[in-house]
Amino acid sequence: MQNQPALKIEFVAIMALLMSLVALSIDGILPALAVIGNDLGVTDTKDHQLLITMIFLGLGFGQLIFGPLSDSYGRKPIIYVGFLVFAVASIICVNTNSYEVLIAGRILQGIGLASPRTLSIAMIRDSYEGDYMAKVMSFIVMIFILIPIVAPTLGQFLMLTYNWQAIFNVQLGLGMLVIFWFWKRQPETLALSNRIPFRTSTLVSGFKEFFKHKQAVAFTLISGFITGSFMVYLSTSQYIFEVQYDLGEDFPLIFASLAVGVGFATYMNGVFVVRIGMKRIALISLAGYTLSSLIYVLMFFNQINPTLWVLLIFFALQFTAVGFLFGNLRALAMQPIGHIAGVGAAVNGFISTVMGVLIASIIGAYVSATVWPLFLGFTGCGFASMVIFLLNKPLERTI
């Protein structure tokens, strides 16, 4: 087992905040989806989901740009470039009266945010490995998950006090504070000796190298299924609680309460992952995720929605499992490809994100009268993930 560098609290905080810029940009506008749609003349309420899914589409493609560039020019300069793209996109979103232009702005936001999101993971892999990396990722995700707890409430406050454009302005301002802290305090993690000269063939060779590693591919696919099932919840949660349950004013509180469960699970993962191993924790969590969703599907087949508390219990079970999965799956995928961490993180993020967008778009189209199609999608994603996981034996430790 290799000696790992000491866990630095400031490093964890900075990486978590870089990753949280994505959550802030997604969760902050959830309470405003209907208002934005009404202001910009959207007639089909299902089109509101595009404001969520399209930023993920931008994230997927942006990672292919910034990951390889960071392997050549360093992590920090490319994060600055990505944030500049995000800033321009945010200005577009604030100043448009067209829903189509707003969607384009959201895609561009996603492209820009792909840089801090992907390269923060590459910086973590530059600094840590194995189960210890999963431990670090868990603590980072624990801080990161605080954003979904507060972002919807902040978004609702800004919308009611000012207007929905204020949400984008505040997101940009908070992002600038994070980037300033990053610039002042975080050293570059990619040594000059480890940089790869940038060529057009860099991405192609990185793709080829990535697919040589069975573990990286397997856990990237699993990440895609879990990301997709979680993404469809993000894109439909406002519709479910405001339309199906008529709880529009309580939506931020409900959303935050479920996010707390994810945060608690990621904390517990950080406590136990080095002792138990990330593969075993991931397998147990996948089994729980799949079983709980299957129980819902069988219990409420061809029925109306259950009472709110029953639904929240099942959601809590799902998202507790997700809290144990996110950090571990990403760490497992990145473990064998540390020598191409930038390209590897880009390919991993691209595949899992594009999978997520496709899964969310397909399942989300059926979430109309009840929540049942959502849990059917959870079940399908869970079973597919279990099959891939079990084909990728053995459960060896990775530190």
C-alpha cells in the first residue's frame, strides 16, 4: 500500500466548491422553471425539463474539450478558461427573451462548467489514489451536497424578491468568489514532467487507452445509469411536487430534506470506505438501490401516487444509496487511469453524462400522471448496473 498525502481541509473545500458550481446552476433554478416557462411563452410544461437536461448535455461535451487540454497546459489555466465560458453564457441567459436562446445559453453554461467539474476530479486523482481517493471524494461530495440543500431555497427567494434573472446573476457572483479563492490558494497539481504535448491525436489516443481498462469502462457505464436515474429526478422533481402533489411552496424544503440523506450517506462512506473497500460498499449500495425501487414498482403498479410520506421514504432510500455510490463509482473508474487523469476524467464524464441525458429524456417523457415510471426507470438502471458490476469481479481492495 502506498503512503497517501495528508488530507488537507482547504483542498477538500476548494474542490467541493468547484464541483458545486454545477449543482448551484442546476438546483438554483428548479423553483423557477414554471415561471421562466411562462415568461418566455412555453406552452408544454414538459419542455421545462430542457433547462436541466441541456446543461448536462453541455457538460458532457465540454469535458472532451477541457480534459485533454488540461493534460497539456495544466489544470488551473483550463479551469479559468472554462469559467470564462460559463460567465459569458450566464450573461446570455440573463439578457434573453427567447426560450430557445436560453436553452442555448444553458448548453454553453454546461460546456463552461465542465472544466471545474472535470478538472477538480483530475486534481484529486493527481493527489490521491485507491480507497483513500474514495475517502477524499466522499468528504468532497459531502460538502458539495450542501448546495442542493440551500440552492432551491435561495433560488425561490431571489425569484420572489427580484426576478428569475437574479438567480443567474447570483450564481455568477458566487462562482467568481470560488474562482478567486482557487486562484489565490490552490497550487497546480499536474507537474511539468507529467504533461502531455497537445496534439489532435491526444484525445483519440486517450480514448483508446481508456477503453483498454475494463474497470474504467465498467464503472463509467454504471455511473451513467446512476447519473441518468438521478438526473431524471432533478428534471422532474419540480413537476412532481408542484403539479402532482400541489406543494409548490414547500418544494425547496422537500428537495433539501432529501439532499440531507445524500450528504449523510457520503459522510458515512468517507468514514468506512478505507476499512471496508469502495467496491464492497458500491455493490451493497447498488443492491439496496435496485431492491427499494423494485419494491415500489411492485407495490404501486397501476395505482395513483401514494401519500407524500410514503414517496419521501422511498426517495430517501434511493438517494441514501446514491450518496454511497457517487464518490466510489468515480474513484473506481479513475483508479487504473491515473496516468491520463485529464483525458480519463473527460472520457468518463462524457460517457456517463451523455448516458444520463439520454436516460433522463426517455424516462422523463413518461412522468406525467404518477411517479411510477420514475421508479420503473430506477429499477431498470439498477439491474443494468448490477449486471455490469458482477461481471467486473473480483472485489479486491484498491489501496
